Amino acid sequence: MSTLVDNPSRRWMLQRGAAASGGLLVSLSPSAGQTVQPRMGQPLHPVSREAFGLHLVGVAGWDQGNGPGRNTPLNTFGCRSVRVWDTGATWRRIEGRGKGDFDWSRLDAEMAVWTKGFDDILFCLGQAPDWASTPRRGGNDSWNPNAPNNSQDAADFVTALLRRYPQITGLEHWNEPDKRAQFYSGTVEQLAQISIAQARAARAVRPGVVLVGAAPQSFGDRGDYLRRYLRALKAAGGADAIDVVSAHTYVMPRQPEQIGVLAELLRGVADDAGFDLPLWSTEFGWGGIKNAPQAGGFADAATGAKVAAAGAVMAQDQAASYIARSYLVSFACGLARQYFYAVDKPFSALRLIDFSNKARVLPAGQALTYLAGLLEGGQISSLWSQDDLRGVEFASVDGRRGQVFWCLDGRQAYVDLTRFKTVRSVTGGLAQPPSPHYLVTDSPVFAFA
């Protein structure tokens, strides 16, 4: 991948030198037939102000075993939405001592931080206390794969949660119920009944709360679990238990454009099940891979080794490209919301911050901040492609218009940018000025009309 610098490239300097010397240097531009003409005037669809989401799990201290002991400074990276998961504030932690005996201390502390920066707070339900289910033995005490014995207990927790926290704008019925050993070992029929009970309780307290369906990891099974869950909801008379269809869109170690393929597949699954609802991805990212295929070309920043195991860290030029392309593809291909997982968890090989100094924002964090500021509340086109080149057209809420161009990993293309006035890099800095034969690599560039 190209290096993330906002200085003129060597190629541009050679071109300027050639012009200054009367053309004595050999031109590096391709022939006109090799240059791609941008596709202009495409239909645009909205990107909501809450479309950009993330996970910030350590704002009130670490709760993941070995890891940083100090709090993570609040930084939204321009995102308005946060998802409450993996923070130690699950149902079994809050009401773990017995029915009606609540310990809200951790969630109180977290909520006090999140409300300073985020407008939209999505709380993920599930993970029953031992008294409400078959007790969990071993493992992380935040989680329990065993379904509650009585769905009314789950509903009663929802009632208490929403009465205490008016800041919560959405509830997600369950996290990754397809992972039987970790998060949920019950049937989809049980999960449908739990979702219905939770939805009724939520709407009794707050009719306008957004109810998000249980979110499976969907790349491996091509949407099969989601399909069965939605059908179970419909069969149980619970189609109104969700306002949003949700899934997780991890595609590593593949290129982020695969998120678009997955989004289109999930849209078809939801439509076939009769759920014409917005589609959210409540997790995506890169991390926790063991024995992954050696594909995609992503390399460890320190050693150059392929990112294929926990502990490896993606080089920052790659990380900035991956984060920007992921969000762009998500919104261009029909996802209404996308949440990055996670800013401050060592699980993630894609780092937005320096873990040795968590107040220091890295280029990937700068890329997300720039993109969110540009697109939130604006509009975007569908994704278009020509060979290895990808592009989307956009209109920002303040009236700026343009296109984003990038290539697949390790590829490059020449694009005619003479219709545009300025070009900015993936982190927002000024890039090479527009030219008839503009070199585009796998790091997105933003061309403004």
C-alpha cells in the first residue's frame, strides 16, 4: 500500500520538473486509453447523522482480563453512535446477585462518559445471570451462553434498565447468538420468544426506543442463522419485536470490499423473510484471527508478517485504508449503520490510537474522523467499479460534492480528475492536485468538484 503522507509524491514532482524544463523528462502518464473517466451524476441516498458507530470499551477502566488498567480518554472520532458491549455492563454483571438486586455502578460510570460525546447509545442485551439460567462454569463472567429459563426475567431487566437510563436510544436483543459456546446455546425459537418479551417491556417504558434484532456473525454461514432467527420471529408473531435487522460484518482476512458483498446478501435474507427494515452492522473490524488464510496482504507494522494471529498489528497506512474503505463500502452497499470494534481493545489489529499513549490518535483514527465529518448527514452513491478501481460519489451536509476513488489491495489505476478542483488524502490532508492522469492506489483519495 502507499505510504500515508500528504506531501507531493515523487511522480508529481517529476511531472512538475518536466514542465519546468520544457518537457525534457520522460512523461510518466499512461496513454488516454488507460485512463478511467469518473462516473458522474449517480443517484445518491442518505447517510444518517448516526450512521458512524464504534465501541469504546474502557472508559471506566478495563474489564477484559489482562490489559490496560487505565481509562481510555473519550474520543468519538467524529462518530455519533456507540454500542455498549464488552464493557463489563451485561445483565449478569448488573443483576448477578439475585432478582431485583442491581449494581449499576459500572454502567453509571460509563454512561457519564459516553453521554459527553455520543448522541446515540445502543445497549446490547442478553447474558443471563446464574440465578436466571443454567449457571455458567468458567470463562469470562460477563457472558453466559445459557438462555434464561424465563423470558420474563429478561424483560424485567429491560424495564429496570430503561427506567434508569433515559440516555439509551436503542436495544439490541442479543450478541452473536450463533456462537454457541460463548454467547448463546439455546434455539432460535427461544431467542425469538426472548426478543418478543424484551420488546414488549421496552415499548411499555419507552415507545420510541429502537429495537435491533439479535446480531449473528454472518460471513461464515452466509446469513443462515439470521434467516432462521427472522423466520422464528415471524412464526411466533413477533415481526414487530425489531425495528432494525442486524448482523456482524467481519470479513478479515479478506479485503473490506467483501463487506459490500455480505451486505447485499443480508439484505436479500431480510427481504426473503419479510423484514423490509433498515440493515445495521453492529460490529466489524480486524482481530482475533488464528490460523487465518494468508490472503489480503495485511502485514504486521513491526515485523512485516501477515496479520493472521492475535497480537499482530496492522501497519498504519493499511489501517487507514481499511477503516475508510470499510465505512464507504458499508454505506454505499446499503448498510444504514456500521460500528467499528473496538477502539481500545488489544483484540483489534486495526489501531486508531497508540495503546502506549491512548490520547494519541493514529492515522487510521484520523481517517475515520475525516470521513465521518464529511459524510454524516450527507449522501452517497452506490459503489461502482472498473477493473481494480472502486469509487463512490458523495454530497456532504454542508454542500461539498465529489467522489472517492481507490483500488483493491496492491493495485493502481489512472483516473481523469480534470473535472475536480482539489484532492485530499484518506486522512484529509491536501494531496496531489487534479490531473488528467491521476494515480490512484489502494489508499482512498477524495476529489472535490
